[in-house]
Amino acid sequence: DVGGGGGAYRRPPLVQPPPRRGGFFEMLFGPSLFQPFRPFQPPLGPRPLPRPVRPAEPPVPTVEILPKDKDAKKILVLGDFVADGLAWGLDQSFAEEPKLAVVDDANTNSGLARTDYYDWNAELPKILNQEKPDIVVLALGSNDRQDMRIAGVSVPAHSDAWETTYVQRIKGITSTLKVYGRPFFWVSAPPMRLATAGRDMAYLNEFYK
């Protein structure tokens, strides 16, 4: 009580707020973390089967590449990203052979469908004159599952005009290699996991034959 002339003044009793759920953490982070409990409701219908996990592939053993003779025969590998892997494999196969040297001149994103990106027929004579290989190995096609532009017009893959132009580009490469006069090998496009891609590789391999 506070004394004063006309009588005593009594403070009103302190009113305690109702307790809040969540306590200290709710005061810090708000009520969103403390929602009313809802029992688990299983999804309607059968549960989807879990996707199988592919086992990790074992690491590929590698061999140290020994120094090559200065007059070693040169194997030139040309093509796309498959050719890049092919060059690595050949390099490993001939790692201990001093008389065989592998030169990787692949352009991983190249192909025969997109001459606006990289034109193998235009570049091949320059590459041969520069490297002067004894053997040439090619692998192309994995990037060619697409339309091509012919005279500024987009031509769909598998169409007659697409096939005609594609075969002409293959013949241009093989004609240049025949004139060069060294042995060459055109490696077929590999099978692929996706069914549609695998069918396209088989389709292109008929032209390479």
C-alpha cells in the first residue's frame, strides 16, 4: 500500500499470462515449430518400389606410360568424346611399347551433324599435315543425334536430306584419308544405356560400314 492523505492506494494484482506451448524455444523461434501433433496418415495406394542403386564401378587400373622412341610410329586418334576415351585406352595398351606413340586430337563435343561448331572435313587435311601420323583411328557419331542446318534450313535427323548430307560428310573424310595413304580405322559408335540412343547408334553405324 502507498500511504497518502485520503487513504491507502492498493496496486492491482499482477495478472500472469497463460503459459505458451514451446517454452523458451518457441519464444525464440515462434510457434511455427510447435504445431499440434497430427497422427501419420499413410499415402493412398501402393507404395512405389525403391529405385535400385547401381553398384559403383571398380576403379580402372592404369599403367605408367614409358618414354617413346623419337622415331616411334604415331597413332592419331580423331573424333568426339568416345575417341577421347579410345585414345586413353590405346595409350594404356601400348604404354610399355616404345615404338608406338598415341596422339589424342579428339574434339569431345564435335560430330558430323554440326559443321558450324567443328567441321572435320575442313580441319582434317590440316591435322594430317601437322601430325603426319602413321595410323589414323576415328570415332564419331555420339553427338550426332540431332538436326542439322543445310543452307540455313534446319533439317530433322533421320530425314532423307539429313542422311544424304551425313553420308557425304563421311565420304569426304574417308576420301581425304585414302589420299593421305596411311591405314585408318573407323570405330563404330558404341551401344548406349538409353534405348532410343542405342537405336540411333545402330542407325549411324550402318553409314560407317
